[in-house]
Amino acid sequence: MEKDKMMLLLEKYWRAETTIEEERLIKQHFATQELNDGLSEDETWFEAIKDFKAIENNEVQFTETKPKTGAKVIHLSALLKVAATIVLIAGITFLGLTVNHKLQAKRDLALQQKAEASLFSISKALNHGYNSLNEATESMSNIKSPKQ
């Protein structure tokens, strides 16, 4: 079949204007022609249609192509699971650090207040002792020695 005629039939096919007979002609053309005559996307489409089995019974089977040897297939669901796990771990870690930081700040404040109270108590005791010593020194200086 001529390439121009085939192009017209394909344009008609994609606009859903072909008859069943014209569709058979297109399928026959792709079944018998060599690949790479400039219609690769259309060839792929009709190759896929050819692979369908029992269309009259509404059964459609798809074939799976295996990746080339050495190629790694990364499934989106597995990738999403890994990403979700990383987000959860990062969130829990951040939350734990925040809570731990707040608890540590409360502990530090309590220790600081306790230390200030202890230092204030020591200061009061030292001031009391200093005042008592001064009083004793003054009273001793007021007592005259008997030798004089």
C-alpha cells in the first residue's frame, strides 16, 4: 500500500472516521510491512492492538516488557514509602529534640534558682557572722585591761 494512502487512512482512523474494512487494511499493512517506514508511533499502536486477545469476549490482556539486563526498576510506591519514612524519622527527631530542649531549659532554670537561693543563704550567714565578729571586737575593745 502506498505511504500517502496509508497516511490518509491513519488520519481518518485517528479522527474515528474509518470503516471496519479500512481498519482491517491498516492492521494488515502493519502486520505485513517492515518497521521503520516513518510510522513508528502508529506501528506501536497497532502492534498493541494485535496483542489483544479475545476482544469479542471483552477480555484484554496486556503484555509486560522486561527491562534490559542491568537496568534497575524503581517502583513509585517503594520510593514513596522510603520518602515517607524519612519524613517521619526527621519529624520525630525534630519533635524529640524540641521537647528535650524545653525540658532541659526548665531543669536549668530550676538548678539556677536553687543555686541562687543557696548562695543567698550563704551570703546571709556570712553577713551575720561578720556582724557578730564586729560586735565582739567592739565589746572587747571596750573592756579595759586590768594592767593599766
